[in-house]
Amino acid sequence: MSAPAPTVRTRFAPSPTGSMHIGGMRTALFNWLHARHHREHGAGGTFVLRVDDTDRARNLDEALGPILDAFRWLGLDWDEGPEVGGPHGPYFQSERTEIYATALDKLLAAGLAYKDFDSRERVAADRDAAQKAGTPYVTVRRSLELSDTERERLEADGTPFVVRFLVPRGETVAIDDAVRDRVEWDTSLLPDPVIARQDGSVLYNFATTVDDAAMAITDVIRAEEHLSNTPVQVLLARALGHEPPRYAHIPFVTAPGTTKKLSKRDIGKYRNNPVFKKMFERADEIFPQIGLDVTDAVSPVMVAYYESIGYRPAAVINALGRLGWSLDDKTEIFSLGDLVRDFTLDRVVKNPAGLDPDKLFNFQSHWMNETPRDEKVSLCGAFLEKAKIAFDADFLGRLIDAMGDRLKLAADILDVAYFFADEIEYDPKAFKKRVAKAGVPEHLRAFTDERLASLADADWTPARLEAELTSFSEAAEKSPGLLIHALRVATTGAAVGPGVYDCLDLVGREKSLARVDAALANAADA
RNA sequence: GGCCCCUUCGUCUAGUCAGGUCCAGGACAUCGGAUUUUCAGUCCGAGAACAGGGGUUCGAAUCCCCUAGGGGUCACCA
């Protein structure tokens, strides 16, 4: 008889920094997916959100809010954590100082950690010397050589000290990583990590280990840059009397077109990244219209960018899910539900994956097309409202229908905002090329007078308009393109947009005819 | 520099654990064609990769060894 499949508990522990990094979101997604997969297709799974706020953020709401918003936007809920609580709280590290202090005392009392009185400078000098000599640096442990009386005197004098974990030398620590298989380290090469500062506050490696054990985390899924922290955490967990969790070190996300970790530090550089450039430029066009500043917090490195510019959460989920993971040799489209069903750690790849804005955009096309009409209307409507453009919902619906697949981002609706304006402005270049061109005004005049003017309101439909235009062009032995272009520019002012017959329909018979007259008068003046 | 990780088309990846069906499959991007002419979309097509070298084997992208390259990490940050 095999043991029952264990239930799974995963966690994600963001620092409240005021914005959610897209790479961090990918790590969070994998944790969430692993837990949900086991809940629905295994013995159970729980996803925990824990807040790493040891830095004591000045304003927690401001710093944590956007992060929780990103989770909510993508539809990733958490079973335990902020707002929802849970049996393993508190879920803010700033509220767990007692727990850390107790664990620290336990290690100290057992002789598994020690007070180190060496100054920062002295330790740095040791490290430099080792570096220079090309030998591995390990802690010199001078404080362990101290006699009891010496130590007592130092403490009585109030000499500052840090607490270091005493790494057992001469051992091999190994993990069976879910994505990297077996990884081993020689503990003789590991420095004794500081686990508590002079002020008594504990450090990341220690807090995480204590919390993961206290919260019964079974699977630690994190980016591979944490791989080198792992031996210390394994040793620490054992010293504390716990069995270490299973680890899965997933590849980190690289900046588009590079092999370097996508980092919020480099946002400035990314503006010039040829692959990222388009995304920045689109933001430059859109954000000013909706009263948003293009800041680091809404750059393409952050989840907020995608929401702000009108991506579908499903598109972002799909792209993130495929970053370092695949099901097989052909499936590309995954809903969140599909991912919950199909996601397993053993299909995570080992090598870093670059975020590809083009591919993300392609997923967006797909998921925008899957979006019901009503939802598109409300999404686009929200953009129009932010841009302070008055609109009629029915008309917006018709416009969205006419745009069809052309509507990729919800913000694209702003590109055709001229449909909501009473007055149009001609794109001067397009006007010259399409309307004020030899032979065109006469042709357009004739078509309008002979075919359009006499059309009844009820016959002013895309199908009828197309039939008229086609047959007129045929009779005149001219390319339909001439009228198509001329009419579009004359009635909307723009060179691009929905199909021209839809444009005429949207603008309406009366207004279209008036605009053709105005355009022709304009062309005559030119 | 020490330790650790990684290496298939430009990119994301399938195939590697169980060597032959892989002169390497899919997707995005690119280019070309069609839809007899906006833009877009759709359809069709093209080019494009096993880092290098040695082994093992009848046979290697797949196993072994070496080399090279890339990356991560070496804080009283997380």
C-alpha cells in the first residue's frame, strides 16, 4: 500500500513595494497552479500569501494594495493571507517577531547558532583576503574561540554582536529539486550566515525558514536565483527540527531579447529595448489620454501596465503560464482552468525564458476575440470614460462590432474616438493622397450624387453601400479602391479604421453626405 | 575569483530520463502569395536550430568525458 498522496501547501511572499513585477507574478502563478492542481486533481492544495514586510513599509495599504489588486485582476485568490486570515497566521512578517525570537533562542541554547562579536569591517577583510587568494570564503569563527570569561566581558560591555548560524562543516547537503533534480553542496564551503542583526531583527533566510515550517509549507516554488540560498535554508530547517520542504527552482524571466533577469532596476534601459519599445510607445500614446502617467509602476515590467492598457487577464495568464512551462508539442492556448488541469512541475523547463511581447500580444488577440460583446462594451466604455469622451452604449456596441478583430486592446477604442466627435479633422496626408488627387473629386461627386444621395435611410446599410460602390466602379471602369479610400477619409478624417461601409453606416446617411460635400469643397480650395 | 545552474530555429518550446519512427515537430515573429485593392483579419507557402570536440554504439539531439559560452549568487537586502 502506498501512502495517501499528501496535500500540498504553497506560498508566495511578496514585499510590499507598491507594484507587482511580472516575473514575480509568474512565480506566484506557478505556486497557485500547483496548489490548485492538487486541490482539484489530488489530495488537496492550499495557496498562502505571506507578506514580507520586515522593512516596515511606511504605508502598508499603499504598498500592498497594488499587489493584491494584481492578484485579483488575474483571478488568483489566496486561501490564507491578508484579508482572509487563516490558521497559521499572522501572515505579516512584521507581526511574527515573537516567533522568530523564540526560534532564535532555541538555536542559541542548543549551540547551533552563536553570537559573533567581529566587526563588519573585520569580516569584510576576511572575505576580501579569501577572494584575493582565490580560496572559498568561510567564516573565521573567532568569536567561538573566546573563553567564557572573555565572552561575558564583551557582553557586559555591551559590545554589539550578530547571531550566526553554525554551519556544520564536512557534510553534503542535497535537495531533489522538482525541476533540477539532485543538487548538492559541500557545507565546508558555506559561510555561517548572519540570522539576526545587531538590533535583534532577523534576516530573510531565517525568517523564511521559520515561516515555511510554521505554516506547514510543503512545496517551495521560487525563481532559480534562490538556488544558492537553499543549502542554508535546508540546514536551518533541520537545526530547527523540521523536515525541509520540497523545492522547485523555476527559471527566472529574462528581459526580452536578452539573457539577463528581468529587473525593475533596468526599466530605464528597457525603453530602448527593441522588443519592449512598442509597448512603451503604445503606453505613451494611450496613458496621457486617460490621465495616467507613464511611470515605472505601470511599465511593461509591471502587471499594472497590462491592466491599464486594456489587456485581458486571460492573455496575461496564458503568456505567463507558457513562460518556462509547456504541456506538449502543440498546445498554446490555455485558460486558467486549463492550466489548473494540466500544470505539473515536471514539465517546467530548466533554462531562463524571455518574456516575448509579440507572443503576449498574440495571446491577447485570441482572448479579446473570446471576450463576449457585452464585456467588450464595458471594457472599452471604461476607457472612453477615463478619456472623458461621451458615448452612447448602443452606438459603442455597433462600433465594436464594426471593428471586429481589429480591436486588440481595450484602449484601441481610443484610436477611433473620432466616431464620437461632432466635428472631424482630416489627416492632412491621407486627405491629399486619397481625396485631393487628380480625378478623385469628380468621381466621388458623381458617385455621391448618382448613388448615395438618392438612397433611403433604410437602404443605408453596409451591404447596400458596398453593392452600389462596386457596381458604380465597374460601370465607370475604375478601381473600387479609389472610392473606398476617398470615402473613408472624407467621412471619418482617418486613413485607417473599420471597413469603409461600416464607417458610412456608423456615421449615418445625413452626416456622411454632408461630410462628403465639405471634403469636396475643401479639395477644391486646395 | 569560489560555489551553483543553464545551452534545440531570432523568440517560447516538443523531443533527452526508457538511443532508431527526428536529414528535428509546433507556436510567435519575419518574408512571399491569395482573398482581384484601405487598415486589420483569414488562408496558403518559405526561410530558420540540436554550442564545439572526443568517445560508446550497427545507429546519438538523446548515454559518457572534455572544452567553450551564457547566467545566478557570494550583504547585518529580499
